[in-house]
Amino acid sequence: MKKFKEIFMNPIFVKLFFANFTSQMGSVIGITAFTFYLLDRFSNQPAYASITEMMYSLPTLAVFFLVGVLADRMDRQKIAFNCDMISSFLSIVLIGAIYIGWMPLIFAVLFLRSAISKFFFPAESGILQGVLSKDDYATSAGLNQMVSSLFMLFGGALGILAYRFTGVYGAIIIDALSFIVSGLLMRACKISEEVRLPNGIHKWRDLNIAFVMKDFKTGALYILKNKLLRSLIVGFFIFGIVNGGFSVMPIFILKYKLAPQTYEEYSVVLGVIFGSGILIGSVLSSIIIQKMRFHQGIIIGLLITGSFVVLSGYSSNLPMFFILIFISALTLPLVNISLGGWMPSIVDKKYMGRVQGWISPLMMFSQTITLAFISASFQKFLTIEGLYCIVGGGLILAAIYYMMVLPKLSKQEIKIVKHSSTV
């Protein structure tokens, strides 16, 4: 608790924390409401739910070579602020697209809004790394995990309530307002130029295609030369598969196996149970990680979570499913907090944007492939049980990989290798 009090003494972190909070709140409400809108209107076409999730992941592959370069070369604070404002505007445009009712236009707006949002996280990560000390990285990761768990706990319920009482339009308006609040909080931060512009001042005209591609390649070489960083990033490909499955399979197992007539009500219960597990696990993991090494937390968390995800797919009734999901959620924060605390400490501040610029497309590439596979195969030859085996097995596979490579690398003294060339 002492660590939490200390980190909240940092006024910049407080604003960034609540900017992240408000942004997530609106996004969760908007996405949840829109998903239920699709399931209600197109109940015989579950592929639409998967395609919607693809519209949130696929844009990464279109802008991945730009996001990291911009976060390292341009003003990180301005990038984050503009992302929020543009996302708010596109949320309003989405309302018009839904009113027209033409699905290609709806998916196009979702694609564009998601593409803009991809520039936010690398910029915010770079700012956080610059305003916090290394001792605070794990604490910050724990707090962010708690925020995510709160939205898992209440986000689904809030989304359904917003959908039922204000309709899909009202929920998306809440989404738009949240982006505005997040942007204003981001703009209110007084951040030093060294943190905002770690590589000096650059003009937009400097960022021609040759410059961007060269910078993007430099980021790749930085990752390849750091064995520990390279090993961590390889596992993110598997995490993308897991994210793709998790984005749709809880609703699918309720609607098509355990509670076909009451899946909406039980999805709220599931959100509360899963969110409670994540929240409790976040508190416990924040304490546990202070007493073990990061790689141990990652491996243990992945093994336990993956095993119980597989088991939950074979549940024959709701109580058993809820118990197994709760246990899997309880250990998942150990992985996220370990990674969140470890990554900033081994990445040079000048390269954080480009490192994040490689992680996101790697995850989103595998996530998009997974969602495309689910859209084409679910209820044709892929069963609910098979879907849960793929996701849980992916977590176990990642644990085995990390078990083979991380213990040896973590024993070595990790030094950040800085390029001697002009950046």
C-alpha cells in the first residue's frame, strides 16, 4: 500500500491514470453495447461479432510501421491528446453509420477509429516511462491492471444497462464523451520536453517514407540485439491468439451452450465473476511480485490460467464454468503485472515507442488470424470445447516457451545497449 501512496504523489501520473480510466470506461461501454446490438439484430449471424472484433485488431497491421516512429520522434503528449479527440469525433460518425444501417460503412468507421487509437498507447507508455522511476514500473502496471479488472467487473453491466436504457446511440455518446475527458486530462499534464521529445524536435516534413522505414528498421535491430527483450516479444504472438479467442468465446459459450435463452443476464454475472477474479488477483499479484522474479510470475501465471481455461470449455453447467473462470482470472494479473513491470526497465526511453510499435502488430496479426478463423469455422467444424482448448493451449505453450528461455536470460546482468549512431 505504501508504494501505491507514493506513486499517487506524482501529479502527472495521477492525470495519466485517470485519463486511462475514463478512456477505458467509455470504450468498454460502447463496445459492449454495440456487441449486444449486433447479437440482437443479427442473432443468426454470429460472424458479425467476430468481424467487429477484427475491426479493432486489423488496423494495427495498416499503421504498425508508423505508430512507434511517431511516438519516438514527435510530441508524445500531443499524439495522445489528438488520438482522444479524433476518436471522439469518429464515435459520433459511428452513430450516423449505425442509423444508416449499412454494415460495410459501420465496419469502415470502426476500422478507422481503431487505427487512430493505436497511436495512443505507445505515446502514453513512453510518457509513463519518463515520469516514473524504475521502482514504480511494477506498481504502475498493477494499478493499470486493477483499472482493467474494474471494467471487467462492472463494464459489461454498465454496457448492458446503457444499451437497455439509452440504446446503442446513447452508449456510443458516452464513449465519445469519455475520449474528450481523457484528452483534456492528457492536455493538462505538465510534462518536460525531454519526456515528450526524447529524440529531439522533428517536423512533420522530416517524416518521409525513407525516414520512417529507416527508423522502423532501427527499432527492429534494437529488439534483435537485446536477447531478453527479443524472447519476451516472441511470446506476444501467442498472446494475440489468446486475445482473439477471449474477445468472443465467453459470449459464445453462454449463447450457444450453457444459457441460450438468458445469455445476456448471465454475461453480466460472468463479467462480475471474471472481473472479481482479476481484481483480487491484481491486489495479490502486486504483493507477490515484490517477492519473486518477473519471469517466475509470468510462467506460473500462464500455466495456471491456461489449464483452467481449457477445463472451463468442458463445463456442463454454469456453476462449474463460473468457478473455473474465476480461478483462471485470479492468476492472469500475475502475467500482466510481471510483463508491465519488466518491459520498461529493459527498454531505452528513446526506443519505447518503436518497441511498442513492434509488439502491437505482432499481437494483432495473430489476433486477426484467430478471429478470421473463428468467423469461418465456428459452428461449422470448430466447437466451443475446441475454441477453449486453442486459447488455453496457447497460454500453456507460451509458458513452456518462457520456461525454456527466461530463467537463463534473467540470471544475466541486463544492460541497455544504446546505439552509437545519431538518433
